[in-house]
Amino acid sequence: MKKIINLTLIAIACLAVACHKEAALTKLQPVAFTAPLTATASTAILSPATDSATVISFKWPAVIYPYKAHVTYTLQADLPADTVGSTAWNNATTILIGNDVLTKTFKGSDLNALALAVGVTANDTGKMVFRIQAYQDRNAYSKAVTLTISPYKIILPPSNNYPVLYLPGDYQGWLPGTAGTVAASVANIYEGYIYEPAGGTYHFKFTSAPDWNHINYGDGGAGKLSTDGQAGDLVLPGPGVYELVANPQTLTWSYTLVTWGIIGDATPGGWGADTQMSYDATKNVWTVTANMLANGSFKFRANNQWLIDFAVTADGKLQYADNPAFPYNGSLNNLTVPSNGNYTITLDLHDPNNYNFKLKKN
């Protein structure tokens, strides 16, 4: 009996040792980058002239995993965590590099597109953070590097090709060639927006071309336009963003001082109260950051009234549902967000040939 007991104890001990060895074999060992991610430059000033040039290259060491197999590397890019609307890496843009590849080179055009996609403002200077993700059976991340990037605005053809009138005025130095415009999406009804900063005279004119050598529309009195080149300026009452409407056939014009908000059961205020947007005069856009619901919908609405509001077409393009200048459009859809969360919503009305919006989940 004693011999049997001893054999049993030996068997239990062997089993315990075997279990311990098995645990040691299956435990994941830590893996890490052994050297930092490096970049060939800390600043990139981009322009059309740099599109085909190599502007920056990244290099990193191989990550050694316990098993001899391919390691997949991915480059991640984002705004720094201290940038408004960014927590760094939660909404990172990723670029697959490939198996066992340890470098990534950017041409100017590719880096420009990446910077704009991440959220660096065109024609401005901003920070971007980059890191490398390695993966075999688990992820490893390099330390991030921060670069200063200045992307340029890619000029695209207008979404529409409506005829325009130009809006030279005191607000921009009376230069028709660089002035804002109003566009005629409906025959002879030209509509668009102008921003008048505080401190100016708030004087402007409509011109039929980006110069002073064609038709200049000045003040004809009582909401009328005059084609007399010596007619006085049109005058707005003060600073702010105005919707302008002009009809060169009837020689009439009007203005409406506007603010914009979002309203609907997808928004914090529901259908009973607008959530106000703020105007960024540098970027010429309206923005709001709000908690949004995916099971609701919303519209953009001006001045807390159902007189001027935007919805979207079936293919997602922004159009007026209500506007006194145009017929009512009941065929449009409300806007929605793809999932619940906090969003930065941007409304861009600076180009009447390309009204558009953006939804960015934070």
C-alpha cells in the first residue's frame, strides 16, 4: 500500500511539472520596437510644385516575434491628442505598408492628400503624429513622431457649373477677380453668401465678370439694381454673414443676415430647438460639435425658422428644402449619422456652386 501511495504522489508531481511547462510554452512573450521611428524631415511645406517630389521618408527597425513568420507593418497618422476633436489614434488614418517592409516614402501629392484627410487645414500649418503598428500574433507600436505639415488646397472643378455674378467690395479690397460669388441654379436667380467683418464700410457691388470692364450692378434704390457704372454702392447694415439674392433680369436684389444651426431628433435639441453652429471666418465654414443619435435625423436651419433650410438629395448632395428665393423642394431627405456618438459637423456655403457638409466622428 505504501508503494502505491508513493507512485501516486510521483504521478501527481509529474503532472504538475507538465502543466507548469505547458503554461510556460503558451504564455505570450512581450514584443517591442527596439529603436524609434525616424523621419527624414520634421517639416513639410507642400504645393503643386512638390507633388512628384519625395518630401519625407520614414524608417523603423524590425520587430522580433518569438516565431519565425512574416510581420505586417502599418503606418498610422492622426492629429495630436491636444488638437480639438482629436484623441490621437482613435480616428487614425492607416496605410498598409506590407510584410517585413521597414520604410515608407511619401511624394508631395500623397502626403498632401493624407494631411487633408486627417484634418490639417488647407493653406495652413498644423501638426500630425505618425506611428508604426507591427502585427504577427499581437500588435506592437512604435513611439510616435510629430511633424509640421502645411498642405495646400486641391482645386476641384465645381460640383455644378451655374453662371455666377461676382461680389467685389470693401470687405476684400474691391478686387472682382478674388471676390466671392452668387450662382444661378435657377434661371436669373443668383444666390450665395458673403461675410462682412466688423470695421468696414459694408459696401459692395455685383459684377458680371471678374473685372470692372463688363456690367457693374450698383444701387438703384428701394431694392433695385442699376447698371449705370456711376451708380452708388450696395450697402449691408453691419457685420455678419448674409445670404444675397439678385435677379439681373428684373434688376432686384435682397439680403438676409443669417446664423445656422442643426435641428432634428438626431440632435441634442430634438425638433424643438436648434443646436447653434459657429462661423469660422478664416475657413469660411459653420461648425458645431454635438452628441448625435443614429436612429434620428436632422436638417441645417437658418435663423431658428423654417424659412431657409437644407436637406440632401438621394445621392447625398446638399440642397435647399425651403428658401424664399426658390420653389419648395419636398423630394429631399433629412441628414443622418452612421452611429451614435460625438460629431463635428461642418457646413460649407462659401462657394454657391458647391454647397457641402462634413460629418466627423470624434
